[in-house]
Amino acid sequence: MAQEASYPPLDTPKRVAEEVWVVDSGPQRVLGLRLPVRMTVLRLAGGGLWLHSPTRHTPRLAAALTELGPIAHLVAPNTAHWTHLSPWQKAFPEASLWAAPGVMGRARDQGTELRAAGELPASRLRPGPARSSRWRSAARASPRSPSSTMRAAAWC
């Protein structure tokens, strides 16, 4: 029997660096496989939280995250990591949603209504070398600035 992939504790922020947490969730079934799911959470210079590839929403997880700061940004980095956005957006309507190209169309095609503040530019989403100093610069920018969010999304 195959072992189920997960990284407990689930649905709990785990600090991995200053101002950075991961939340493991799932597993989620994809094409017959049970895969773990992970969200990365960054606290921006203004104190707001940036949720990259949100995992399933639970009241307990939402409460734990809001203890870290207000949820300011939700980021869907690609068309495979958007499925949990709707409950987060309903719980935090003031948070800005940033979506990779194709995410909004895929959500609409599957009957999910999302409101995006903007689309992440495709040119910034290509894999590249680590740019930690550039990421720190983007994180220090205004927490409500779309450009700082897009730069952080591209470089994390």
C-alpha cells in the first residue's frame, strides 16, 4: 500500500525564516495521485501577508494567519495552483488577488468566480536564478503596490 504524502502538522503556519512561513495541507487528488499541497506566506514591510498558492481555507488556519498580520495579497502563480482561492477571497474580500495568465479563464470555465486585482506578467514568471536581494527589495516596497507583489511573485 502506498504511503500518503503529507508534512504534518497540516493547515498550520510553520516559520521557515524571518517573515516567511509555509503551510502544508492536503493531500489533494490530482490525476489519481494524492499529492501534498504547500502555501508560502510572506509578511511584507507594511505588515500585510502575501499568500502564495493558498491551500484549503479553514477558520483555524485563517485565525492563525491573521495573528501574523492582515491578509493583503492572494497569489495564484499558475493554472495548477488556484483551486483554493475562492474561499480565501470570500473570507478576505479586501485582499488583492494576483493571477498568472490563464488562471481567471480556467476558474471561469470551471464555474468559480474570482475577482483579480491584476494579472502577473508572463515575462516575469520564467524560471531563473535565485534573486534573494531583489526579493528583499520587492518585499520592502509598498505592501499594496501591485508591482512589488508581482516582483516578489516572480522571484520567490
